[in-house]
Amino acid sequence: MSAPATATFVVAGMLCASCGMLIDDVVEDLAGVVTSATSVRRGRTVVTYDPTRSTVAEIVAAIITAGSFEADLVDGSPSSSPR
């Protein structure tokens, strides 16, 4: 594993704690994701991941497909190393 990266996403459409748990479960299933921590109250998801195995775009797609959510990167690198 390369040095882990951390990215923070603003997430809209979460209604309850179950939404946060669902997002974390789906994101943590991605290759290279170490942790996903979602705060429904803050509307944020913080993901620690291996940027050689997952990309920001893949993480955003996972959040969106987990439910009727919208996600945008607010902190972290949008680029990743080629695989």
C-alpha cells in the first residue's frame, strides 16, 4: 500500500444515521479504502484510502449509488496515480 490519502466530501440527501452507515459500508467495499467516516449532522464523509487503488471519482460514484445522495470533494486531491 502506498501512503494513504484523506479526502473529505460534502454529502447531501442524508436523512438519518442509517444513511451514514450505508455510505460507509459501500465506500469501505472499494479497493484500497481504509476507513470511511460519515457524519450526517455535518453532512460530510471523510475517507482514508490508497490513491493507487481507488480514485476520488470512484468514491464519489460509490456515495451517489449508495442512495439518493449527492457528493462533492471539498478537501483532498482529486487526482490519483495511474493504476
